Amino acid sequence: MTTVITFGTFDVFHIGHLNILERARALGDKLIVGVSSDALNMRKKGRWPIYRENDRVQIIAGLKCVDEVFLEESLEEKMTYIRQHKAAILVMGDDWQGRFDGCSALCEVVYLERTPSISTTSIIEVVKYL
Ligand code: CTP
């Protein structure tokens, strides 16, 4: 049984999110997703998410490709989460390329290419100026 773990905010859920989760799941037998808490997103991106953390967790948990979801409270705890969930593979988008190479002491670290031309930020910008 190969467990894959990945992390993200997944605010205003879009096709780039679905693509990376499906590709992450295809690397193993079980996919666990750490969804960034509202407070972590504020620290990480300087804004509160549009969707509250409980709704984001529920959306991710409802996907066919996702087996388990938890709330990620701290960016620095990746190693703890990997150990807790006995993950064999850590998947990150290539916007994080190299940032989590330190975790390779614990598991394989795979950076997947982002889906081009879409992000939560760009959706928010478009909607703002409609
Ligand atoms: N992701 C992706 N392709 C995109 C957008 C996101 O593969 N076009 C991936 C990210 O690399 C990450 C996960 O989806 O692994 C969650 O990303 P998140 O930061 O929540 O989404 P973004 O759309 O990048 O959000 P923002 O614009 O707020 O940075």
C-alpha cells in the first residue's frame, strides 16, 4: 500500500486543483490531503481564503480521488504530517520546486507541473473586475 500526501489551500476550487489531486492519487494507492487552515493561508499568502477551512476540507473530502483529509496548521510541520500518515510520496506543485527536498529523508518527493493559466488568485482578480 503506497500512501501519497499533498498539501494546499484549494480555495475557490478549480481544474488545476483537480488535475494535481488526480495525478497525485495515480502515483499510489491512497491519497491524503493537508488543507491549509484559514490562519495558515493568511500567513502564507497574506489574505483570508474566500471559502472557510471547513468548507474547503469538505469539498476535498468529497472527491473520488481523495481518501483522507486533515487541516494543515503549519508549513513547517510537513515532516510530522508525513510521519503521522506514513506517507511514501510527498507531492507538491512545481511552484514549490526544491522547497521540500529536505523531506526526501523520509519519503520520495515529487513536484508535479502546474496546470497552465489558472489559479485562485487569477479567478479572484477576474471576478473583482466583472
Ligand atoms: N495547482 C496546480 N495548477 C494550478 C494551480 C494550483 O497544479 N494551475 C496546485 C498547486 O501547485 C498546489 C495545489 O494545486 O499543489 C493547491 O494550490 P493552491 O495554492 O491552493 O492553488 P492556487 O490556484 O495556486 O492558489 P493561489 O492563486 O491563491 O496561489
